[in-house]
Amino acid sequence: MIEVPESSDCEYKEVYTPSCLKTVSAFANYLDGRIIFGIKDDSTVLGVENVQQLMLQVEHAINDEISPRPSYTLSTCTREGRQLVVLSVCKGLNPPYYYQNRAYMRSDTSTAPVDAAQLRQLVLQGCALAYEELPASKQDLSFKQLEAEFQKVLGIEALNNDLLKTLGLVNRQGYTYAGQLLSDSPGPYHASLDIARFGESSSIFLHRESLEDCSVLYQYHRVLELLDAWYAQYEQVSGFYRENRIQIPREACREALVNALVHRDYSLRVGIRVAAYPDRLEITSPGSLPSGLSLAEYLSGRISVPRNAILAQVFLRLSIMERFATGVRRIQESYRDFLQKPSFLVTENTVTVVLPKVSYTEVHERKVYVSDRKAVHQRVLSLFFTTETITRSDVEHQLGISATSAKRVLAGMVQSYLVKKEGVGPATRYRRM
């Protein structure tokens, strides 16, 4: 236990001083931790002369100065023939835990007061509430756009108060913050989104727009509208045919945007940032990963810890989201047929999704992407109008692609039960099913 240097969950103290109560507050607020008395910062063991007196002093100080009272234990151990006192503090269930009316947190090996946003999060944890469940700061709300969306998707006649309660947008106190976010005019300082299109450098603005005092649903539709125009599909002659090609997979844009809107930390008064560059799209949302979700779990896309469950349920009902815990996977899968891949940058305060523009300038023997797979399959199936079986070479000439790419197209058609494979090696032929 005392072989390692000080860290975020371990602190050494030569003797008891009241300042150690700041660390007790930090451990109770955020993580299990230990304070070991009788050791210097450089790990030199000094020992404790009067163990019982120190333990009583620490116990009385915690009981008198930390509110609410945290869960902790005091024990002793021996190191290099000297006795030490170990104070073990458990992460509490009722944060924030205050020392002298301040709540604290650990940062590496130091202890510091929490800021206003962090304190709000601790208060919500102590109340077992999410930020979106708090009462809205504005109660004169209208929901014309939300009503129109529900009428279009679900066929409801009107968005009445009972449905608003079912959705979690209204409770006994009135509208919730989730309701405010989905209202037509939530206020100028709530849930803003900035979108910009850059030229060859970040100092060249081709378009800039700030979406404030509007529903998150409006933000979703407006950003997709702009991205569809900026990264529109185009036609390219390949061999004897025209192919529809894309710049950035639309599915990836949509999923990254939905993730930012649904999973951002709305307690932070910082907007989502959408930056469109000639070679990539970056979507940055405020707040790091939700508590309890590791970076590996986030990247695997198999575990969902929704920070804003009410918003997520509304997006699910409107078919904007398909399922929980599929967004990252769907982004990755949309780049499956490209050499370029998306990247995910997670910091203590932000999550950024980077979607690179795909390139068709080189012949990628690993995979060739065809944007309209159904149309490609139809072109292959048209070969059966004049013959009962076809070869890989027939597909190469029909589509104007390489042998490797033709194999992949045919393999996909076999998996889709459109054709069946007969023979092996050079004698391989394909018959329509």
C-alpha cells in the first residue's frame, strides 16, 4: 500500500493538519482514497509517535468539519519498524461533501476546490437527478416544432400535457430542462450550437452560423441541411458508367451530430462546435464521457450510459436515433469500405468526432466503395439477361473495377442470396438464384 508514490487516490502526510480535510472532501466526492500519516511527500517513513491520539484527532475533525459525514475507516500498519495511521475514505452516496462550505476534488496529487459547474454535477448526483430533470428556467414554453415532428412520425393529433408528462418534459413543478431544450424558444443562453465552414485555412470563413434560442430539433435539421449542401454527392465517370460518389458518409454525419446533441453536458454553458473543413468534419460537444463509461467502452460502441436519457428517448421515438449504444459503431461502419477512418478525441472537457473526407483519387485494392449498392447489384444481375452464368471477369468489365473489387461485389451478392457460387478456382462461375 505504501510502496507507490502519491497519486490521485493516495496522499502522504507527516502529521495531521486541518488541510488534509480538503482531501477527505475530495475522496468522498469523487473516488475512494487513502491518507497515510507518518510519511513525507518524498516517501520517507517517519512514523507516528502517538497513534491513538492521532486517530482520535482525525476522527473528531472529520465528524465536526465534513458535512455530510463521509464513510471512512482508520487503521494502523507498520513500515520499516515504524507505525503509520491509514485513513481510508469511501466515495460517498450523498455528494457534495463540504469542508468549511467548500467542496473539493483531486487533480493528480493535489487537491483543489470544485468550480460552479462541477458543484452542480455533485448536487445532481446527491439528488439522484440528471441535469435535464431540473425545473426549466423558463416556463412560458411552446412546442410547435416538436408537435409537428410527432404528428409526422407517430401520427398523433396534438401534443397534449399528458404526453409531455410521459416524455418527461413536464413534472409537478412544471416544465423540465429537457422540455426547455425541446421547446421552440428555450432562451439565448441554452444549448447553443456554432457551425462554420472554412476555406483552405481556419482563418478563411466561407459560412458561419450560430444557432441560439431554438429547439435542439431545429439544430439537428439545420446542421444536416448545411452538411448535405457542403458535402453533397457527386457523379464520376468510372469505366463506361457514371457512379454516385460521396464526400463524407451522411450516416456518419448524422450519428455524430445526434451523439453531440443527446450526450453533451448541458450544465456547461458552452455550445456544440461543428467545423467543416475541405478535408474533414469535426463535431465537438461539451463535457467528457459520462461517469461510469470508459474510453474503451465508448469506442467499442457496445455500452450506453446516456447523460440525457429524456432527450434520448424523444429522439428514439422520432426515429432520429435508432438504438442506444449504436452511434459510434454506425460511424465506424459507415467508413468500412474506405481507407480513411474516423477518429474520436476525448479530453477532460470535450468529446470530438473527426470525420475525414473520403478519397477516390487512388485505386484501393483493399476495397472499392460503391455508394449505391443496390444499383451495382442490378447492373451485375443484368448480365443474366443473355447468359445463365457469369464470371468475375464479366463483373470487372461490366462495372469497370479491379478483380479484387469484383470479388467483393460478388461475395456480397452471394451473402445477400442474389447469386450462388459454383465451382472453384479458375472454373468459378455465378448463377442467379
